[in-house]
Amino acid sequence: MDVELHQSSITDSGFVGALVQRSDGSAVLSMPSGRLQVERDTIARAMLGQLAGVPLGELPDPYRLTAV
């Protein structure tokens, strides 16, 4: 899986990241800095797992993945 990690400038406390799949199949994972490593790791794994079609358990509250 070809994924680039970008640091997001979004400072909203409710924003934990975004994953965008490009038309060539590559993806961009954008995550804000200043978050706990465990939070970043958990959210990144959940987003990438969803993109890869890997069945994963539910995220802990208050996290939810939303596809748009």
C-alpha cells in the first residue's frame, strides 16, 4: 500500500485525521500533530485497515470513522 503521511494544520479538537485515496490507488493520511502516539497509531491503523478491507473491531469511544 502506497501511503504518504502529512501533518494537518487543522486544530479542531474533534479532528483526528483523514485518509484520501487517490485515483492511482495511492493514499494520503493527514493527521494533526500534538496528539498522543497511541491515539495517532490507533486512528491510522483503523483508517488504513478500512481502506485495505481488513475487518477490525470497533474503535473506542469517542472515535468513529466516517466515509464521505
